[in-house]
Amino acid sequence: MKEQQLKKLQWGSRRGMLELDVVLIPYLESRSNQFSEEDVALYGELLEETDPDLYAWIMGFERPKPKFANLVSSIREFVDQQIKT
């Protein structure tokens, strides 16, 4: 991933809700080196969603839009791993 793309995603991962900041920023820092171009684009699209939607999806209160299902699942798995360690 290009540094400019990463910086844009890092900035977008800073949300209005602290609960999202503590999930999205570490997730991006941990996984961005494994992102394909499609992953970069999809993560960027995810960041365009509202904070309440992102929170509900990541916390499992609601199902994400189908196109984000795998990405949200990956974020939730990351959170679960962080809690266990």
C-alpha cells in the first residue's frame, strides 16, 4: 500500500466515537500491510459509513451491509484477539 493511501485511511479511521478509534486505528496498523488494492478500496468505503452504523456492525448489534460483511468480520476477529491477549 502506498504511504499516501495509508495516511488517508489512518486519518479516516479517527472517528467521532472513541469506541471506534480504539478499534479501527489498531486494526489498520496491524493489518494494512496485508491489504490488497481491493481491501484498501473497501476499507475506504467502510470509513464513509456513519459512526452509529460502524459501531453497531463492529459490536454485532446489527448486520453490516453485505459488501462489508467479511471486512467487519475481520475487524471483529481482530478485536476478539486483542481482548484475549
